[in-house]
Amino acid sequence: MSLQNAVKDLPSARIILASDFENGPKIDPLKIIQIYEASEWETFIDEWVHSLKTTYVSVMRPTGAGDKGIDIAGFCDADQLLGVWDNHQCKHYTSPLSFGVVAPEIGKMLWYSFSQEYKAPRACRFIAPKGASTSLSLLLSNADKLKARVIAEWDKTISGKITSTGPVTLEGKFLDYVGDFDFRIFSAEQPRTIIEAHSRTPYHIGRFGGGLPSRPRPDAVPVEIGETEATYTSKLLDAYAEHKGETIVAVSHLDKWASLKSHFHRSREAFYHAESLRVFVREKVEPGTFEGLQNEILDGVLDTHDGEHADGYARVVAVTEKAQSLVLDAHPLNRSAFPTDRRGICHQLANDGKLTWRR
């Protein structure tokens, strides 16, 4: 076979993008969660539960032994374990969950709520990267059958796995309690469902990649200067005053200098542009990511800021130009931050008291 024919016979491949050469092909998150360690899997679920701000007022994640069957608790009110709450049981196994795996956890919920260590949760969800087996899923969907199975296998599967002090026998008042217990609280979540829910948290992109979506256009700059702009705008006016050797205390005083008036308006546009970036990424990246970008820019412009300049106006121009030219390839927001954002971040830093134009 000739080389030409061999090439023709090669199976068609997908189109390779530049990002594929740099980062490799996109891996299904469902495959990524399979290789997590148990502690990392619990952290992954904790990130999701913490994001449910409209559902829970607080979240608790006990660590170490003696957690009494609680992995991650989401509290709906200030009474916490004595109020309305949900338990998220994180199980990381190489195969789907079986009854034998979840039965001791059900036993702990029953025993410790009976013992008044806590109120029975509103829901107890078993969450595993491979979900529940078919038989367990069917069992969890029928509360009466689940209760009968728990009672029938108590001595064999559950009794000795609740406390470290010995078996818990199912008799007397505790048996009555189990008989009256609402087993509908127990369920198993599908891993795809959890991944989709996690995609709405600020931690998702850091775990699975994919980048940020396109940014919307920033809102128009308001005509009136707001209270949040008071510091950086007054610093600009002070810099202009030093530059012109005149007193400038109001924006209207800039009318006789077209270049300064234009610079002032561009500065406000840049400030609001940076504010729009702050808001845009707030729910999409981990907390502190935008502040990290601000710190990177601050570190990059400080030498220019502290250098010798003819006046405050020359300093602000030099600093904002330096900010635009900084190489920030290592920062996750680099590709989302336009030159206008970088200039605006300088004014945010001035607003926060970290940069000052007039000496």
C-alpha cells in the first residue's frame, strides 16, 4: 500500500484546537470524580451544599471519628441539629452503592435521633460517584420495603456498626420508634445531578475547567458620581489640580481642559468596567479570585507608582499604562480582564486606599 493510500485510509479524527494541545481534551466530570479520594469527594459535596444559600442558613461538616452518621449537614434554621436539617452522606466506592453500605448509616440516623443526639433530618441523601445499584434504588423508592429490610437485617448488617461501645439491639421503645419512623427521608442522588448542581457553584470551573462564559456589556456609567466613587474621583481631581497648579474641587472645573475632562470620564468608565468584572465572576469562581487579580496588578504597578513623576496626573497615567502591559498569564481571570478592566482596577485600588496619585 502506498503512503498516499495509507493516509487516505486513516479514520477521520475530530478537529484539534489549540487549547487541546495546551490542556488536553476535555474530560467528562463524571470520570474525574471517579478518581477522587474519599476526603476530596466529601469536599466536592461540601462545596455544592455550601452554595445552597437559599436553602440553608449554615452548613456543618464534622471531621474525625464520632460524627454519628453526619457527613455534611445543611441547616434550615438557627436550631441546627435540633431544627430542620438535611444530611448528605458522602460515599466513595468503585462500584454503585448497595444496601449493605448504606444500612449502617440508616441505623445511625435511627439510633442517634432516638437517643435525642439530634432531631431526625428532613432528608438523608446518599451521594456516590457511581450512584446506587438498581436494587438499592428500587428499595429506597419504597419506604415500607426499606423499613422491613432494615428491621429484618438489623442484627446481621447494622447492629454492630452504630457505636464503638457494642451492638445496638432493636427492641422495646427503640423498636417502636423505628416502626413509626418515616423512611421516606432516605434517598440516593444521581452523580450527574450533583455535577449539574455543582456547575452553579464558584468552585466548578476550578475543578473541571471549561473557562468563563462570555461577559455581558457593562451598564452605562451613571451621570451622577456615586458614594462608592468618592475616594478615587477626589484623588483624580487632586492629581489634576497639581498638574494645572489650580484648585479643582468639582468635576465642572474640568470644562476648560478637554483632555483632563476626557481622562476623567474614561477613568470612570474603566472603574465601572472593572466593577462589572467583579460582579460577573462573583458566583463563577472561587472566593478571592478577583481580589487575587487586584493584588497581582497592585504588585505589578507599585514600582511605577512609587517612582518619580512630574505630578499626580503623570503618576496615574504611568500606573494605568503599566497595568495594561502586565503579563498575568498565570491568573485565571487573565483572559477575561480587558485593558479597560486593568485601568479600572487601578482606580478600585485607589478607592481602597492602596494607591494615591498626588504626593
